[in-house]
Amino acid sequence: MRFSERRARLGRQWRARSVAGLAMIGALLGAGTRAAAAPLDEPFVGGMTFDGPTSANLTSVYWNPAALGLVRGFQLMVAASGRLSTVEVNRAPINPMNGTPAPGGTMTFPSARARDLTGPSPFGPNSFFALSTDFGGDRFTIAFATYMPYLQRITFPVSPNGNEPTRYQILALDLRNLLLAPALSIRFGSDFRVGFAPGFLFSTGRLMFAEDLALNAGSAGLTSDCQGVPCGAENPSAAARYDVSSGNDLGDAKFSVTLGAGVYYRRRSFELGVAYQSRPLGSDVPGVEVAGQHTSVTLPPRDMPGGGLPVSCPNGQSSRCIFGDVSYRLPDVWIAGATWRLAPGLELSAMVRWLWLSMHDRIDIRLSGPPLDTNGQEVPQHIVLWRGFKDVWDLRGRISYWWRERVRIGAMLRVETSAVDAAAVNAAAVDGLKIEPVGLIEFRVLRQLWLGGGYGITFMRAVNVTSSVFQPQLAKECVDANGSLTSSACEGRLSGYARPTAAGKYTAQTQDFGVTMTLKF
């Protein structure tokens, strides 16, 4: 066969495979009828790089420990990434006497915007460190990595008047879970590998929000005196401020363990990987626990001594005498992916992650210390914040090309199904349709040094909450029913529904960016 004919045939094959690859990416995108970024999930563990359950780099400690066996020699990888997120909340008007949404409600709210820029820090958010060795062979590979697979941060501006629109849902939320993970990959036969990656999880966090004490006091609380007028609902004069924090040092963290495992198989130009990451195990509570030793409660300012000031400690005690305990659940995660080598240097990858976030239904907060009943103002010591997440599917398609074995470029599209129903959207969990295109590059600077980088921007349509799962009247009705556990209102209160409404319009945008450095010896 002449050279020109062979080249023409290869060109037709390359075009056919490329069309098939693009069709697969389109199918992945079409499968996600609703997409969103899941709260608490870090979608780019290992930074903005060419990761996945069939990737030959150190991010495999998370994505598939079996694929770690593809990493040759001794390697060290450091990734630093950042995230710029903007969330805007426009709450619907309410009836000030009972707190329910009302089209002609007389209590209106200004817009609230949370703009958070999160950068990397050692043993902190958006950082990844790993090293590995294959002992000079291809049978065993071991590695160690540290990263945060579960993270959520959002901060709204705080007003000196205490009238923030989002105060009853969240003012500041910072949940961190640092994982220290050793990993082992073992090869069986020529193209089948098995990997294991147990993890040691350290959890810290902070939550700041307000509690409507007028609602919590029932009908009598709504009509009682607040600086010369009936309190009503969402009155800053009848709100207590909670700030529950553990601190972010490793010594402040609560400890649990996780289990990770995976398999990898290759046949000619096709690679397949499947992995599993367990939820936290071995904790004193179902899920993870945050020990809030840096906790404060500020009393409402309504017409009595001590109002508007933090709860003080009894004489002779230290300035820190109120302690908080926070618990919540994290998901099991299944990951599967495949890579096709369409032509020399050209690769197509598809991946799916299944996050069992439906386990994370609430955040449970309990306070302890001296009595928090000061001058007749009863401050709740057990609060439930409803989350009500559902399982999430994270779908990705990526195409990449090697140029002269020195430069690799790639483009990826990511779609993620929503973790939150529209009725459950609130300032602490904004979720909606989101698509994220990502650009990636990696190049060799020196023989042993590789640098990489990436950028992604998410687009989310606005979410309009007209029928919020949060129903403030449940708090009043439960008190009026004398706290009867047979009351449906009290059941809702125990579940976390009995909070001020979150009806309104929510928008969000996120930009992800990062760089990676890999040393290969």
C-alpha cells in the first residue's frame, strides 16, 4: 500500500474515532438533566490536572488506588488550587407576624451576597501533597497523600444591627475534613491491578447563625414586647446569635477513619478503573463530629439586662465555658472511568462518580456548659439544621492530546446532578443547574520536573424557591402543643424544618483554577 493511501486511511480512522468520542461526551452531558455542585464535595481532589480512575499520577490515591501502580519510579506531587465563588440571595417578602412568605408581605429583605476566595494552605483547603515509589519494579507501588475530599465554605457579611437576610439559615459555614491516606497497589498478571487506601480523617468546622427566640416561644413569644412593639417573626431584637467553632488546627480536630479500594484493568488501547471510598467510620457519632471548644452565644437585645452581649461565665470560671458539639454525615463514593487511546497521543476519557449524599440529612448542634437561661431568656441548647441532600451523579468527559511527549493539553466538560431539591435550597446550600467546562495543560520543564495548570468556570441557572421546606409556623405550633412528640409540628421541629422560610431567588457562580508540580525520578 502506498504511503498516501495509508495516510488517508489513518486519517479516516482518526476522524471516525474523534466523532465517536465527541458523541460520547455529548451523551454524558445530555444525561444530566439537572446539574449542580454538591455542597461538601471537593470535585477536584489533586488539583486541576489529568486525574481519574485510569490516570497514571499520584491523584490516584483518591480516584483509584489500583491505578497508582501505573506511576513509575519515585514521584512527588504538590498541587495548589483556588476557588472564587459568589452566591447571591434575594429573599421573598414575609408576613412579619408569623414569618410565612406572602406576595404582599410588609417585611422585605435586601440582597445578600457571599463572595469567597479560597486559596491553598499547607494541610488546608485546596492543597494536595503526595509521594510514591515502586521499589524499582512493577509489582508493588506504595504512596502517601494528604488532601481535603469534603469541604464547604461560605461567608455572608455581618451587620452591626443583626438584621442580615440570611442569618437564620447561615452567616458563616466552614466545614473541613482533612484526610491522611497511605495507599498500596499490587499487580496481578500483566494488566490487572488492585489497590487499597485506608484514610485517617480529621474534622474541624465553624457555624454562625441566628435563632429566632420569638418563634421558639410560640404564640406568646410572637406577641410579647420587643422594645415597645410586638416581637413578631424574624425580629433582630428577639434573635440569639450562635458562633460554634472548633478552630482549624490539627489538634482541634475530631478523628475517624475511612476505607478506599479499587481495581484497574487494561486491554490493548482500552483502560477501565473502578474505585470506592467509604464514609467515615469509628467516630462517636454517625458520621463526623466537630468539637466546638471556641463557642459563644449572644443573647437577644430585647429590653432586659445582658441583652446583646455574649453569655458570661459564672464567677471563677474561665472566659470559655460554653462548648458546642456538631455532627453530620458524609457520603460513600463510587467512582468508575474508562480511557480509549484513539490515535497516537490522542486519548478520550469518561468518568462517573456516585456520591451517596442522601445520608447527609441534617447538622445536629448541641451546647453544654453553664445554664443558658439568663433573665428568663431561654436559649435552645439543641438545634437541628435541615440539609436533606440527595445522591449525586458527577459525569465527566475529557479529551487530551500529547504533543511530542513534552506537552499535554486537554478539555473537559463536567455535569453534576443536584444534591438539593428546589424546596430545600437555602443560603447554606445553593444548588441548581450547572455545567463546567475545564481547560488543562501539562508540560515538562526539565527532565524530572513537570508543571501543570487548569481553569474551569461554572454556569448555574437561578433557583426560585416558591414553596420552601422551612416552615416557621411549625416552631410556634410545637410550643403551643406543649412539645408533644405526637404532634406533626414537633416532628418537623426535631427534623430541622421549623426555621424561618428560605423562599426567594438564589444564584451562584464558581471559578476553579490551580497549578501542579510533579517531580519524577
